[in-house]
Amino acid sequence: MPGGILLTQQSGFLKPVAIILGYLMEGIFAVLDKMGIPNIGLAIILFTIIIYALMTPLTIKQQKFSKLSAKMNPELQAVQKKYKNKKDNESMMAMNEETRAIYDKYGVSPTGSCLQLLIQMPILFALYRVINSMPAYVAQIKGVFFPLVDKLMAQSGSAELLQGFTNANIYARQFTNEAFVNGNTTYIQNTFIDCLNRASTAEWQSISDKFPSLATNVVETVDKLNEYNNFLGLNIANSPSFMLKEAFSSGAYLMMAAAVMVPFLAAFTQWLNVKLMPQPETKGNNGQQDSMAASMKTMNMMMPIMSAVFCFTLPAGMGIYWVAGAVVRCIQQILINKHIDKIDMDELIRKNLEKREKKLEKMGVSGRQINDNASINTRRMNSSNSRYTEDEKEEMLRKAREYYETHKDVGSIAAKANLVREYNEKNNKK
């Protein structure tokens, strides 16, 4: 791993996203510094608000799709019920065709909300990385560790001391990395800062005890970091579990309450999020739908508990991000719910169909033509008034599959639509 794993910025496909978010965080911190309040907790809150505000259009699109899904569900469930006990290929093809026709009717895709999720997920994962490794993205915070790091690197046995820290397993590979072994100065600096960024009070003191000449530098570094990390009396570099232990040993009961407050707020705001989110409607007539709804309900109950557990064990800075994000989503959801409730769903469907028609016309085919020609045989074959026997239906489906297989090398959507039309026209004449 030539790039390291912690202080060295996010590697892999998330790296460009993390770098962009890192620039945003660095800009926010620089503005706060000019205002005389260089505070990591406040920077995290502002950072979270900006990110979620930028993602609002994607969230609205997701909510619109959810609203349309609720409107489509009765029709989709009716199709599923119709073919519930039919597992033959012909029935499955017919069910897929009728299902696709319903989505076409509403002008949406079965994967309608996937694009929004695919865009949001990398952003959220990269955002977590930026907050969890602030010195890697904010030069001013990284600068606090100097000149201590350079002096510490010059001390014999310093690397071994840092490897003995509590969180050594997280960055153990960095000490055996080729860049570290070969004396790459930047890589070694980053590795040392990774360790120090997660050091406890006792571990900072161990540096002064082992290297007395660095005691002054240690005090200056710790004081500056405490200044940056102090948020409402809490050192957000520490986890609530660590703060609780220290407060209990010193009898600081007010600090104990403050430490518990972060995970409590994380759980409460997550619970509020769940309550504000639109819940799927179930009619009780579809086993699969009811099972999914039950699973969703269980997950919604577990999320607040998981939030509390994570925020109790992670640094309080992550807890602040978690709470800030949940509060922003709550406000966002209230406003979106009001906006969605005012939307005329029939008008939304009409606009969706118009967009779809224009998109298909650019590709040289009419969307209505595809829908009508692609579904005509299925409707005729499955109609209660159908004049075809079961054997004739099976023969028509066989010919349809054979016809498609013969022409499956046709490239464009328009050409394939024309093939469907040609086949239907030939079949209708018989």
C-alpha cells in the first residue's frame, strides 16, 4: 500500500470525492479561523449542513419516486397476485411484460431511485472519511503536529513507542510499509500524525516521559489540539466511552452526563428521522410486500440503537456529525413532505411521460409505439375474451421467442421496436 491507510488521503474510487470534500472542509475551517473561532466541532456542523443542502434535489427525486411507488403498488400487487402460482416461462414473461407496462404508464423506471442512491453513497462514505481523518484534509490542523513530529522522528525508539498505543492495530501496516522502511519522510510524518491524532491523554504523557526533551512540544501540541477540539466543554477527539471512564474515575458527574448526551442525541434524532420518513402502505394481501414491510420496521427500530452504540465508541466528533446530519435530515424531510404533499401526482405522471417520450424521440422511436406494440399480444393472449386456445398461445410465444432470437443482433432500440411491430402486424393478420 504505497499511499498509506489513514492520514494519507482516501485511496480507491472514493479518493476524488474525498479530496473535493476535503477542500470544502479546509475552506470552512479557514473561514472560522479568520472569524477567530477555529473549532473542529463547528466546522463539522457547517460542513454537514452544506453537504446535505447540496443533496436536497436528489432527496426530493427519491421522495417523488416513493410517492409514485405507493400509487403504483396496488397495480403491481394485482399483477403479482394474478401470476402468484404460475412459474412457467410463458407466465413469467407475461408478468414481466405487464409489470413493465405499469412502470411505463407512470413514466418511471423500476430502478428509478437507484441513480440517486449511487450518487449519494460515495459522497456519504467519503464525507465520513474526511471527518474521521481531519489532519489529512485540513492543512491547518495537520500543522499543529509540527515541530513535534519532526523532532519525534529523530528520536531512537519513537516508532516502537507509537506502535504500542491502544489503536496501533489500525495503522500497524503503515510501520511495515516499504515507504516507511525506506525512510520516505512524508510517509513517516503522516504515519506519526495518524498515531498521535488518536492518542489518549496517557499516551501523550508517555511521550514526555520517554523523551523529556520533547515535553514542551508535547504540551504545546496538546493545548492547541484541545483548543480546536473543544466543543461545549467536550474534547471531541475522545470517544464518549473514554470520557465516561475518565469522568467516573475523577468524580466529574457533569462530564459523565455530557458524555452520555452525544449517543443519546444520536439515537433520538435517528428515531425522529424514521418517524418523519414516508412509510410504505401495505394492504395485507401480498406476503412478499408484508414481509418487506416487517423487515423495514425492524430495521427502523434498530437504527437508533445502532446509532447510539456507534457514537458511544467512536470519537465524539463523529457523533456530532451523526447528530448534525440527523437534525438536517429532519428539517429537510419536514420541508420535503410539505412540498410532496402539494404535488399533483397526475401532473407529475404526465410530465414523466413527456420526458420519456422526448428522450425516446431523440433515439428515433416513439415511446407509445413501443408500449402499444410490445404489449398487444400479451394483452390479447391473456384476455378473458381471448379466442386462442392454450396450445395456440404457447405456439405464439414460441414463435415470438424464435423471431427475437433470429433478429437479436439488431442494435438500436428503434430497430428492435420495429421488429416488435412487424411481428405483431404479421400475427394480427393471421
